[in-house]
Amino acid sequence: MTVTPSRSPRADGDTAGDTAVPPTRPDPRPGESAGEPPLEPRESQEPLTPGKPREPREPQEPRESQEPRTSGGFLARAALVTAALSVAGSLLGLVRDQALARLFGAGRDTDAFLVAWTVPEFATTLLIEDGLAFALIPAFSLALARRARGVDGDPVRALVAGTLPRLSLAFVAVGALVAALAPRLVGVLAPGLPDPGLAVDCTRLTATCVVSFGLAGYCSAALRAHRRFAAPAAIYVAYNTGIVAGMSVLGGRWGVRSAAFGVAVGGCLMVAVQLPSLCKQLRRRGARPAGAVAEEPRPLGGAVVAAVLLFALCRQSQVLVERFLASQLPSGAISHLNYAQKVAQMPMILSLMVCTVTFPVVARALAEGDTERARDRVRQDLALAACVVLLGTAAVLACAPQMIELFFQRGAFTAGDTAVTAGVMRVYALGLLGQTLVGVLARSYFSTGRASWYPAGAMAVGILVTSWLGALCVAPWGVYGIAAANAAGITVTALVLLAGTAGGPAGSRPRRGAHRVPRSVPLHVPGVVNELSRPVLAALVAAPVGALAASRFGGPAAGLAAGSLTVTAVFVLLGWALGAQGIASALRPVRSATRRLPHVRSR
């Protein structure tokens, strides 16, 4: 049984995960069953004195009826808010790429900006999505669990006071260093670039995002640990708004430098949209229960930060390998890779939304010693995320030409650019499942709150594969060979990470007072592989059928609509027939809503 947050007794009725208010109970007490504790505790959790029976719960809110309802509502609302705002951010990102293609095409100016774009891409991975989040969310989850136990002081505020000033100084120092070393950085990233001066100017503008992205990532991690997802999900709406506004207002005078200036503005907006919510959470203080104990504060370890940043750095190094190899090809190669990757990665971004919501849940479960509940959550995440990304992969394979023509073929972006970009995007799509598995499995390693070097090692193996294959394939196949090397490298990384999850403990709850924490959330690898094979088979069938349907229509919009609908129908029906758990989980809310319709109509 999966036990989830209980309803918080706030007057405004907000139950989206306010973990700071009620106390929690991390371990089972004598005389209790070894059942799983709720993520969000009930109002009264008095200590049990030996020989004294526990007071009965209130009859109007029994455990059996309260927890499932609250759990489903919490996760559904959080996922819905995250999905809606993430889709809005992705759509604005598409508008951003369309504006870039329309204004500057796929030539030397765009290539110069995309070299400078490496800085915000690295900052996003290191400071917002993977690196800093993997270190801070478990740290904040542990602080919240200690606060709920009623330890002396406020562990959450102590964590902020001990980490934010030092991290802010580090962000400023690194940002200044990037700006000062911009000429050398451009020379290393793209030695064959025809206009390095323009790339240097853009790099100095984008260097500001090291500071703004660092602060935005800190705010996002703290808010997600508090189960607040609206403001963190809105950051890419703010970010892309700044870039689009910069190009629209200054594009005619500053050229492609206007896009780099928009990056600087968008980074500041990412911080601004989160500060009010974070300040509200930090002003709160949980009620101190009777018998509170004193515990030594547990600061964020430098080894944990180093491990997650090394992993994120290795993961983002794939972009460095691609642009280094593509800079030696004719002008436009970097742009074709960029446009193809941006569109192809949309299914992967959508598939990882559920992990954005559940990562704090897994980290909190491990902080409370409940490895079994964390394992169930990761298995569900893998099944659902794989189905989402494989559905998107099938759609990309079937409708890539229609997508690129509809999204980008206007202005300076020609039909030849469409053909090359669509071909590259299809090759990229072969690695989307690997990208998603890496995103889900990496969270299972870093949710323990300990330094784990295994993910960085797995990512290093993938980088070696990408570099070796890319060097071999770039001469005969050009950008297609680079994309194939990317897909192969990330797939190898995913397999190595999956193999590593089988080495953990059995997953049972540790004894009271024992602090044994697994290296990762342990999984049954053969079972995971068997489950993944079902949606993979559905995608292999749906992609060619969808491509056939899309080719029946002349216009890109009609072809894309027909191909996407066909892919969705074939994938869902075949996946459901094969018993794919991710499809069953996705269809469960639809079936529930359908069952309510006759009752609603009869009223």
C-alpha cells in the first residue's frame, strides 16, 4: 500500500504539500505495525508510553479513507500544475527558436550565438535541473523531517543560512571567470567557428546566467522540497519571455546579440517569480511537539555537491562533444543539431514531469527510513515516464519532416534546412528513452542524500562512447553521425545506471536507530527490463503506421495531425493489450472521470 500525504489543517484549504506545519513521525513505535508512514502526518501523533494504549483516532477521518484520497489529489494537482506550466514554457521555447530561425536562419550568426548558448545550457543542467537540485532537495527534505520531529531551532532556516551565502559567492565568482575567459572558452568549444568575436560578445552576456540560474535553482530546490511546484514550474515561462522580448525589441539593432541579452534578462526573471513563494515558506515555523529532542545540525556535505555537479557536468558534456565536432563541418551544422535536439527532446521533458513532483517524495521517504515506499515510487515513475517518452519518440519518428516544416520553415530557414534538421531529429529520437531513464535513475541515486560517484562514472562511460563514435562517424555521415553517437552514448549510460540499482540492500525499513542508507533506491532489474519492453514494442509498431498516415496529406499541419493521432491510437491500444503499466496508470484517471459522467448527468 502506498501511503501519501494527509490533509493539512489549513484554513484556506490548500493541501498541495505544506510540510512545515504538522509534526511527523519518522520511525514506527513499539507496538505498531511496520506499515509505511504517511508523507504528511496527521495533526496528533503523541508518543506511546509502554503499557498505555494509544488514543483512538477521530472516527470522522479514519486512516483508510483519508490517505488514498489525499495522496491522489496531491500528486494529481502537483503534476497537473507542473505539466501545464512546463508545457507553457516549452511552447514559449518553441516561439523563441522560431524567432531565432526567422530572424537569423541557420547560418554563421546563429552558430555564434549557439556556442554562447552553451553557458546557459550548462547552467541549467548544473544549477537547476540535475546538479544543485539533486544535492539540495534531499538536504531540505531531511531538514523538514528534523523540523517535524521538533528538534531545537529551525533546521530549514539553519540550512539556508549555512548554504545560500557561500553558494551565492561561488556563483558570482564563476560567472565573472566565464566572462573574463570568454575568448579562450570560445576557442576551445568551437575552434573552427568563422566569427569568434561575435560568439565572445554573446558569451559575456550569457555569463550572467551563472548567477541568476544558481539562485533560481536554489529557490526551485527549496520550494520543491516544501511540496510547492507552481513557482518552480513557471521559471521557463519567465526565462523564454525574456529572450523573446530581447530579440523582438533589440533584434534589428543588435543582431543575434539581442538573444544573448534576452538570456541575461530571462535569468533574472526566473529568480523573481520564485522569491515571494520561498520567502513565504521560510517565514513559517512548524509547531514544536512535546518532548522535542536536540539533534546536531547536518550541513550540506561538500562531497554530495561535488558528486552531483560532476554527474551533471559529464551529462552536459555531450553538447560540448557535438559542437566541437560540428564546428568543423560547413556553416549551419551546429544550428541543425540545435533545432533538431530542441524539438526531439520535448517528449523527454514531458516524461520527466512526474519525476519533478515525486523526487521530493522519494527523498522524504528515504529520510524517514522507508526504502520500500521509495522503491515503489521509482518503479511507477519508470513505467509512466517510459510510456510517455516512447509515445513521443514514435511521433517524432513518424512526423519529423512535418514538425520541422510547420515550426521553422519561414524567413531565413529554407526547405533544405528542414530536410537536414528532420533527418537529424529522427536519429536523435533513438536516444530519447535513454535520456529519460538517466533522468529517472539518477534521482534514485541522489535521493539518498549521500555522495554517490556511480552516476558520474556511468555518465563518463557514455561520454567516452559518444566521443569515440562521433569522431568515427562525423566524416562519413556529418551531423547524422554526431546525432547517432549522442543516442548511443546516452543509451549506454542508462544501461549502466540501471545495472547499478540492483546492488543495493533488499529495501526493508532499517531498525530504529540504524542509519543504514542504500547507495540508490534498489530495483529488480529483470522486472524493469520486462516492463520497458512492452511500450518499446508498441512504439516500434506505431512509428511506421503513423509515418504512413502522415504521408497521405500534403500540408504539414494536416500530416502532423494525422500522423500524431494515428501514432497515439496505435501506441495506446497496443500498449494496453500488452499490459504496459505506464499506460494503465495514465488511463486510470480517464476511466475514473468516465465513470463519474453518468452520475453527473443524472443529477
